[in-house]
Amino acid sequence: MAMLKPNFHSVFLVLLVLSIKVSSSQSYISFVFGDSLVDAGNNDYLFTISKANVPPYGIDFLPSGGRPTGRFTNGRTISDIIGQNLGQKAFPPPYLAPNSSLSMMESGINYASGSSGILENTGTVYIGRLPLGQQIDYFQETRNKMSDQIGENATSELLKKAIFSIAAGSNDILNYLQPSIPFFQGDKVPPSVLQETMLSNLTSYLKRLHELGARKIVVVDVGPIGCIPYVRALHVIPNGKCSSAANKLIRAYNAKLRQRIYQLNQEMGPEATFVYANSFDIVMQVIRNYSQYGFVNAEEPCCGASFPPFLCLNSSSILCADRSKYVFWDAYHPTEAMNNIIASKFLDGDSRIVHPINIRKLYQYKHD
């Protein structure tokens, strides 16, 4: 009879779930990295074409009274909703906002930037943006300020309990799918080269965050870009369909990303926990069964048109009658209603959606 070999990852997962302890000494603090899906207003402080600082953006964001805050949706982002559900005292301010460091030990900081990507050159056509590497440079500056104020030991303890989330990669793939722009893009590399380059860069950034003290790290995959209004129009996709070519490329990248997160947990667990958050399957499930989730439209944007130039600006834009009934806010981004569904799954979903544990359990887990 063959002997069963213990699987390190399975043992690690069992120990992780069994040893969850709630730490009551620190409220929910998060450090957010990524692109426009989680940007809280950093691009408002940049010279860039990629901005969401005009109505009707933010029309349902209650803390601002419906005024735009730089969020690329009608209300809260996924990270906003997760923070509120876990008792975060306030939304982490954008790093580039004046005096944002005052919140770094109370609620955290948001470094995300619209049109940015994992790769340095992603989003060049939009001029200003904060690539992921630069966002982590800014976090290091935040960490240095913390250490100066409360000391190295207290800083390490605070960061050990904080949640770090990275939602990046969508723009890298979106830029790849677009027709080449003279003077901005050269010949396209094969899809596998793009995927490996993204993974290599992302892995180095995740390891750098770990070196800087991050111990609870959530990595969000790339959603089904082949279904967003912009890509469907770009590739002339008929109603009820998504771009299969785009989604095939994304599925291949996500599979490699999931494997890379598994490897990082093997290398660094249980001292640190990396969580793979599967937004792709959540969004596809909603799009295929949108009426079951209370939506009436899973193809067209609530704000702006489904064809160029896709503008969602001021009162001249087409605006749907009920924003809670649309999956997409504009040609690129989900509505707050869709963000609510994704956030709920990330918080309390099973291992098919968040692996090895969900964000609520990750928040409760206490690393030694």
C-alpha cells in the first residue's frame, strides 16, 4: 500500500483556519494598491487624462454628498465596502492628498491610480499615473514616517495586522488588446510573454511589500475585460456575447497568478498569508445570470454611450434611470451595486473565490 505524502499547502491551510484569533487592539487598517477599480482620488492630483473628478462620478457616494471624489464609479469601490464591513474608522485617503499621512495609523492609505498597471509603461497615453512600483515606493515613504513617529517595533506590529490589497493588471491587458498607437507602442509580444512579464514584476512587488512588513496580502485577479462595454464595442461583439479572445488571455494569466500565489504561500507561510481573490468568476456569474442578482442590464454602461468616445461627463452624458440595476457604471468600471456583490464574496466567500481563506478570516488571523 502506497504511503500518502503530506501536502504542505493543505497542512498550512488547516493550521491557518484552526488558529484564527481575533485581535481587538487595532481597528481595520488597509493599504490599497492598484488601478481605477480602487483609486480613491490620487489621479485628481496628477496631470492626466484619466480622471473621475467631474459629475456624475460619485453621485451615490454618501460621505461627499454625491460630489465626485476621484473614484471611477457612482459610489463606493470594492475596498471601500470591505473596509466599512470590517469596521474601518474612515476610508483610507489617497496618498497624494494633502495631509494624507495623518490617517496612516488610523485607517491606512490608498495608493491606487487610474490607468496604471503592473508594467511601468502601461497607461503612457494617459500621461500621468502611478505605476504599481511607484505606489510601493510611496508606501515605503509612509512606512518610514510611521517608524519615525512610533518606532520600528510598533510599526512592524501595526503592519502585521493591516490588510494589503493589490488590484492591478487590468490595464496591462487592456492596453495589449487595443490597436497599437504610433510612437506609444511597438510590436506586440506574444500573450505568454506578456503574462510572464506581468507575473515576474508583480511577484517582485509582492515580495517587496513583504520585506517592508506586509503579512496579510490580498491579490485580486483580472476580471473579464472581454465583457466590458469598451472592449465589446472595440471588437464589435454582438449582444449577449463577450470577447472570447480577451477572456481567454485573461483566464490564462489568472491561472498562472493563482499558481504564483500558491507558491508564495509555500515559501513564506505561515509567517505571511497571500490570498488569491477571484473576481473573474464572480463577474462572469453575474453577467450570465444578471436578473437573479437584481440587474436589468449587464451589457451597456449606466453613464455614457456604448460606442466611442464613451464619455461619462457632466449633465450632457446619458444616465440610466436606476443605477442599482446596471452592472457597468461607465464603459470600463462596475457600479457600486456590482462592487457590493464582489466585496461580499471577497469577505465571506469560499475557497473557490478567495483562497486559501476569505478576507474576513484573514483580518481575524493573527500571525505570530
